[in-house]
Amino acid sequence: MVDTARPFLVVYIVWHPNFDLGPKVAKALFEHFRRENYERITGGTGISVVYRFAIADGTNRPLPIDFSSAETSAVIVLADQQFSKDPIWTSYLEEIVAQTAATGLATRLFPVAMDAGVLDALKLDEQALRWFKWKGSLADLTATLIGHLTYQFCRMLRHYLEHLRA
């Protein structure tokens, strides 16, 4: 049964704090998924979009993700060379992978390979979107990413809703 007090979908966007393009791409995703078109899904506010790029106070670890705060969660990881070479951030990604596997259909990981070579370094089982292979301006690349993610979110939610119905 769905808990109507919790958001139905929360999107987390994760990037390394030294990745210059991270805030720009994250802002474009935020602006897209928070817009009016998604109000019917979320009760009037658009989809919740949460950033994860900062280190938690008093630690050297990124802020954790609480997957129990929503019915479903999508984690977009904007993985660049700095992310893939930083043991703190790769360890954080391993934790996210384990958490998403433990939650079943309610959570999905969407890695985005921003640079060539990142996929080999991260060793993910999930199929990554290959930003580095796309052509065009930043706006074109971001629109392509939004299209891919929107499709994948719809697939994820359709499977989750079918599971609830069954």
C-alpha cells in the first residue's frame, strides 16, 4: 500500500563537488522535473529533486540518502573523472548500489558517464547513459539526458505500480 504522506518519487542527483558541469546539469534536471507538468504526480509541487554533492558536517563522507523517505527513488549519478578517482565518492557509490539493490523495485540507480573511461573505473552492473558520446551544445546534451531519464523513470514507476497492484 502506498503511504500518501510520503512523496511518491524523489530524484537524487549525485556529483563530485569538484565537477564544474555538475551544478549546471543538476539545475537543468531540477528545473525540468519540478515544473507544472509533473504536478498531478506529486500533488502540486512537481517531483522532489535533491542534490548530493556536499560532504556531511563532521565527516569526510557525502550526505547520505534515506530511501525510506519516499515511495520510490531515482538516483542519478553524474560520474566524471574526479568522481571515479576519488575513493570517498566511489565508496559512496558502492553504498548507493547496495542500498538500491536492497530496496527492490522502489529504487533505481541511473549512472551517467560524463567522461570516457569512467565506466571501467566504477565497475557498475547498471547500464550507464553515455553523455560523453552525445553531440551538441550543453542545452542539447541536457535535453538528451532529460529524454532518456524521463523514459527510464516511466518504466521504473510502471513496474513499481504494477507490483503494488499485484
